Amino acid sequence: MKILFLLFIVAMAILGIFMSLYLLLINQPEEGRRISLRRFIVLILVYATVMSGFGLLYLGLELMGIPVLVEGDRLEYESFFHLVEDVMYFSAVTLLTVGYGDITPQGIGRWIAMIQALIGYLLPAAFVVTSVFYRERLPQRL
């Protein structure tokens, strides 16, 4: 019974998030539309691609025996999937925030994380600039 209630709560939260995004994108006047669904989806896909690419870079270096991430004293993983989870989590946190501090980069991983964080900061600015540029290029209707 508790699991069904928990699943219901999670489903309602996900539905609420998607409905909020839907209203943000759809509920705009056609002439003054600032955000298009297409550009928003492209932005999400770009973030997912960058996050996955850096995650695979961290994963590859760890599998080659080059330690780039440390959790506590060292990065310990019970299975390959646990390692994938850790590197993808670190990649997402580095790209989208300033990091939680539970997993930290070391060695060459610090430089890679700095580049990833810079990209994470520049992507929203690039999205806004291209949106404004695209809007200014559209022919004005009378």
C-alpha cells in the first residue's frame, strides 16, 4: 500500500513538472513568442549530450586506471553500473550546478571538470543570445 502511494506521489510530481514546462512553452502569444518548444527540446538534448559525453570521458579514464574522481578517500564501486552511476551523477552536478562536494575531481579530472562547468555556464547564455538573434531576424508583421 505504501509503495502504491509513493508511486502515485512520484507520478503526480512528474506530471506537475511536465505540465509546468508545457504551460511555459505553449501559453505565449504567437507574435511575441520568446521560447519555442523546438528550441527548448534542443537545449535539453544539448545538455544531455554534453553531460553524457563528459560522463563517458570520466568513465573511460577511470576504467583505464587514471583516477579522476574521489569520494571520501577514493572512488569505490561495487559494480560497473555503480561506477556509471557515480560518473554520470558527477557529470550532471558539475554541468548544472557548482557541485555538492560528495564526489570531487582529482588530477586531470579537475581540468576536465573546470571545462565542463564553464560549458554549463555558457549554454544558457548561448541559448538566450541565439533566441534573441533569431527573433530579430524574423520578418516583422504589421
